[in-house]
Amino acid sequence: LSTLFGLLFWDIIFEYKTVSNVWVDKFQSKPLDLGTDYFYTNRKKIIEDKLELLQNSPIEFICELISNTWELNHDTECSLVSWSLFESLEQLLSLVRCFTSNQLTSLCRYMAENYRYCRSGGPDLIVWSTKTMKCKFVEVKGPGDRLS
């Protein structure tokens, strides 16, 4: 989920002009305010514009946005994106097509507003079917584990 958010919001995450003092070193893999409430408030206008674009776009357009970001930035260090999670861009897009624009917009809104709460507690696995175009979030628990 973090990778989807990172790819869809790459331009906002790596925007250098909008917010000052969040990029202080060329080796940073995320802006300094990402894990704070200020990430959203510092970028509210451009985040809301992106959310509106996603909400009103067909899923294939969203796939194009992700494809462009993937092709331009593949293997660039970003703490939100795990490039090795997917064997290929096509595999990633097969997952994206299992969501609706509304679902992706809701996910991105939550992550933009609350990213610090999204690093733990998420599903252990996401499984999807290209035949049914559905995905499921799976929580795996071993002996002694409990839901939290």
C-alpha cells in the first residue's frame, strides 16, 4: 500500500519548491515532515488537487500515472516505494486494476493525512486475481500472535 501511495504521490513527495526545510540532504529518501501532521498541511492544495484528479479518473489513467512514475524513477531510493515487491510493472498494474478510483483515492487520502500511522498494522499480504479483478488483504498470525 505504501508503494502504491509513493508511486501515485511521487511528484508531491519529491516536490522541492512547495515546502522549505524538508529536503536538507541529497541522500534523503523522504521529506523530513513525512511522518508528521505537517506533511498534509504543508501540501494541502497540491494533495487535494491530486486526490480530485484520482477520484475523477478511470483506473487506466491511474495506471498510466503509475507507469510514468515507475519508468522515470525505477530504483531511485524512496522509503515509501519497494521496487522489488513486484516482478514487473505489469504485475503491479494488475493489482492496481483490482481497485476502483474511489478506493485508491480513499487510500491515498488516508496515507497523505496520516502516514505515520500507516507504517505498522497494515495487512501482511495482499492477494489478487486478474480473473475476478478483486484483491484481499490477509493478516497472518502464528502461535502466540494476536490481533492488535
